[in-house]
Amino acid sequence: MAARLILICHASTDAVRKAAFPADEPIDCSGEAAAAELAKRLPRADQCWTSPELRARQTAQLLKLDALPLAELRDCDYGAWKGRTFEAILAKDPKGIDAWLRDPAASPHGGESLASLMQRVAHWLEGEKAVDRRSILVTHASIVRAAIVHAIDAAPKSFWRIDIAPLSVTRLSGNDGRWNLVSAGCVLTGDA
């Protein structure tokens, strides 16, 4: 009995390209084309979920997944930083950015801390590891990072050492009461 998760980061958006904290923006034209191409290589899944945000739902549609929205897969709440670029925030609040990058419990933007996000994802993953099925999740880089940190039992500060690109695929397997990282941030080329 094994749980198999395929986590797909949503397609590119203007916020991704501008290094901005995301709002609920749509995917861009480049993301649409890349998602349509990835759809041709996805394996069959027993269950598909998507984050409730527009960019994830649009990606799931282009991947031709009958995905149910799941609140646990929502992106981090970036509070007052939503829609603003990293550089603009850094110029106005360098101490806030520094705290946010160094302390997972910090939330200088007034939104969700990374520690809270990681707890949310860990709690959901714990409920999934005993389920014998292959699931595809369309979500956000922050959720994929949090899932990897949990799967390999890494320190929360490791969150920033994981790069997750748009439409990259990360695979986890759950067996014997734990998660294993099968692959991270890859381009899907065959049966996953």
C-alpha cells in the first residue's frame, strides 16, 4: 500500500515573471502553451486536486484534469505584499524582508507565516500517506517547497533552498508511515 503524489506547480504568470508576490492573477500565454504540452505527458491519476486560486485552476483545466479545489493547497497569504514586487518591498521594508527570509515564524506582511504554511501542508500530507492511490495536485511553489521540507524532515529554514519553477513536477511516495521524495522540480517525460 503506497500513496503517490505528483505535485505540479501552476503555469507562469505575470507575477512570476516580475518576481512579485502573487495575487489571484491568471496564467500568461507562455504558461498556457507549456501547460497544454505537459498535458500530453501526464499519467493517469486516481484523484486530482487543485489550489482554489485562479492560476492553479486554469493550469488544471489546461492539463485536462478533473481536479477538485482543496483549501489546504492554497498559496501562502502574503498579506500587504500581495501584487507588489520583491524589489519594491525590499526598498520600503528591508527589515521585514530580512525577517521573513530568516525566520519561518515571521509574518511582517500581516499574512501567513511560512511556519504556518508548512504546518498546514504537513497536516494534510499526514492524512494522505496512508491512502493507496496516485494523486495529482496542481498548486504553488510555496506548497511544493513545504511538502518537500516535510517529506525529507528538513529544517524549516530549508524552505528557501528549494527552487520550484512553473509547471515543474515533484513526486512523493508515502509508505511505512513516512513520505519519500522521489523527484523534485523535474520536467515530466514519461510515466510518473
